Amino acid sequence: MEGWRASPDSERCFCPRCGSQVLAREGGETEIRLGAFDEPNLFTPTYEAWIGRRERWLRLPGLTGYPRNRRDGTPGAPSEA
């Protein structure tokens, strides 16, 4: 995995062979990109970020949703809203 710093607090990591984004690290959290693993269902999300940019058809019932990044503030509407 290769990485580059988008800012002093963040790092973006990608596959050096194909260039696919794998994960991002920022503010003590690691965001794993969908499709980064060959086997589905290895992990279960614990919250949803950037709910305003989510596809309307994508719903993850029961998760707390945040308008932007979790560290940026108060939760917004629940994910199923």
C-alpha cells in the first residue's frame, strides 16, 4: 500500500499496482473504502458520515448519521431518514 498526505492531519492510501483507493486516515480514524476487500461482510459499520451526499436508495437502518465527518459535530438525521 502506498500513501500520500492530503494535509498534515490526513493520509490517503492506494494500491501501488492498480491505483485503487484503499483507505484514508484522518483525525485518528481510518475510513476503509467499499470494495477494498475480496470477502464481503468482514466489517459492520458503526456510523455513517456525509449523509447529505449519500445516494437516496442507500439505507443503513439503525446507524447514527453525521452531516459531515463524525469529529465535525453533532449527529444529523438517522440513516434511515
